[in-house]
Amino acid sequence: MKVAIFNLLLFGVNCYVVYDPEAREAAIVDPGIVDDRELEAIDEFLRKHSLKVVAVINTHLHIDHAIANQRLAEKYNVPVLAHPDDAFLGDNMKSQAAEFGLPFKVESAGVSHELSDGEKIRIGNGTLEVIHVPGHSPGGIALYDPADGFLISGDTLFEGSIGRSDLPGGNLARLLESIKKRLYSLPDDTVVYPGHGEPTTIGREKQFNQFVRG
């Protein structure tokens, strides 16, 4: 499968379109879309590559990664997938918006399918494996494509950094354990697409990440 990156206005979130160019199916990951132009850019990409959206997936349910869930679910008539341990965040999107002083109206994350650790999400002929990585949030997940060697890490692992653990449900010890045991066990050449910032690799982070080395 292939990955297209869309950098969004809301806290500089990376929204990803993961797609199978042969089967022409796609999933949209972490839609923190707050501007019509952002949605138009994604739509243009989907049209250009003749892609059918089959799911919206959240690596976690902080508002900057999930604010457009319901909008996209209705637009493309697809399910929203997330881990159930983040349900309390998804149910309180309105309070999250107030906490960050965001002027956006949002009621809930609209999750319709609860993901579990080890679950496989089919996108055309490709597969994303769900890796539960609590710490940044209780229901944080990473999405791993072993065939094409990439990982969407959400806000768990960044280039040279890690996710914050001081938000509701965060836990630094669990975050470090998730990275060391779940992510650093992947092949070193695995490309990491984080929730914010630039791509990196597992090997690079194991060697140079000052917060958690392998």
C-alpha cells in the first residue's frame, strides 16, 4: 500500500490517506480537518487516483485527530474505527474543544467500530495491523503494514521525541513501555509516519531518540 500525507491546520496534525492503488480503496487516518480547503485537497487526491474510501481510522481520540470523523463518515458513508479505551475522549469532544479554546462545534467522535489489539484492517489487497500502544491516551494505537514496511504511530512516537502523557488518561510509564516493547520490536527499516512532524524510521529512533532508546 501507499501513504499520502496531508498536514492540517489544527495543531499541525498529519492526516494520512492509506491506499491500495490497484484495488483503488483507501482509508483516511486521523482527520483533524477544520477547513473546507483541507477536505477539498483530500477529495482531489481521491478523485485523481480513483479511490473509494472504505473507513475512517483514529490512532486516538484527541480532538485534533478526530474532529472531522462524523463529517467524513457521512460524506463517504463509511465506519469510524478506534480503540474502545478512548471512548471517554470520543464522548467528550465538546469539552476537549472548550479545554483548548477551539471555536468548533463538535459533539462526539462518532465511532462505529471498536478496534482490538492485533486486529487486521483490510484496504483493498493490503492490511493494516492494529498495535495497541497506551500511554499518550489509554486507547492509542499504531497501524502497521508489514508488507510495505511502514507504521502510522499517531502521537506515540515522533522523530526524536515521544507523545505527551499529561493529558487525561495519559501515563508516561505505559507510553515508554509501549514504544520499547511494541514499536521498537519492529524491523529497523520500518518507516514511521507520526501524528505530527516528519517521517522517521524505527532504527533511527532506537539509536537517536533521547527520550527512549532501544
